[in-house]
Amino acid sequence: MRYFNMIKPYLSKNGIVVFDDINWSSQMRKAWKDIKKDKQVTMSIDLFFMGIVFVNKNLSKQDFIVRF
């Protein structure tokens, strides 16, 4: 969460952030949940090993989980 909060002010209005190891530990799972709830995050994609969030006000709030 600390890193995400550090970079948020520098994200463009159509920013994308990729996170690694979102299910590595209970703390990482909690951080991922908190990141998805952030008011700037409009879309998230959970790929189990990594997560992708989009900061784009033109997108509606959506969360996707892709398991393969």
C-alpha cells in the first residue's frame, strides 16, 4: 500500500499499474483488496499471481478475476 500511495500523485488520468504477488500472503491479499477499493481505481483485473488496475474516469467501476 505504501508504494501505491507514493505513486498515485504521479499517475496520468489514464494510468495503469501492475502489481506482482497479489496472493503471496495475507497482507498482500488485504493490500490488493484495499487497492481495488481506492476511489481513483476504476477497473481491476486479478490474474492470481498479479493484478492490474486502471485509473481512468471514463471506465465504470469493475473488478475482473481471470483464472487459468
